[in-house]
Amino acid sequence: MLELGADFVDFQPLLLLMSDGDASNQKENGMKEMAELKKKFPQLLVYVIGFGKECVSHRSTLDKLALQGGGKFCYAPDGNQLKDIFEEISTSLKM
């Protein structure tokens, strides 16, 4: 179990979930686990970064995961776009 110190409240908890969108278990899409995470850590922001060809066909699910996590979904078709996404997320956290 993750234990957080009192100084943790000064920081924005963030989870970067990277996925190619291809679920190894088609019955599970991560929504249950995301709900449990948000219940345990309500301040957690979840950004989902999709890559690969499979990601395009599963974008709706990945977008729902990000929204449920209070963050957003971003698609990175290549390394340059991935770099831009990381910069965008970093900038948004500084505000």
C-alpha cells in the first residue's frame, strides 16, 4: 500500500498511462481499475497517451479512461508528437 507523507498535498499527483490500445483481455478495459484509483486518490490526474495503429481503433476507450481520471487523451503517432505531448502536460502542471 502506498503511503503518502503530509507534504504530499503540495503536489499534483499524476499518472501517465501509455497504451497501444490493444487490450490483452478484451473483457477488461481498465474502467474498474480507474474508478478504484480515483476513489483512493481523488486528486490524481490521469493522462492517457496512445501510440501505434491499434490505438486509433480503441481511441474511444482510451479517451474515456482519461476523462474518468480527470485528465485527457493524447495521440502520439511519432516521437516528435510524443515530445510535444510531454511538454504540453508539463506546462499544464506548472499553472
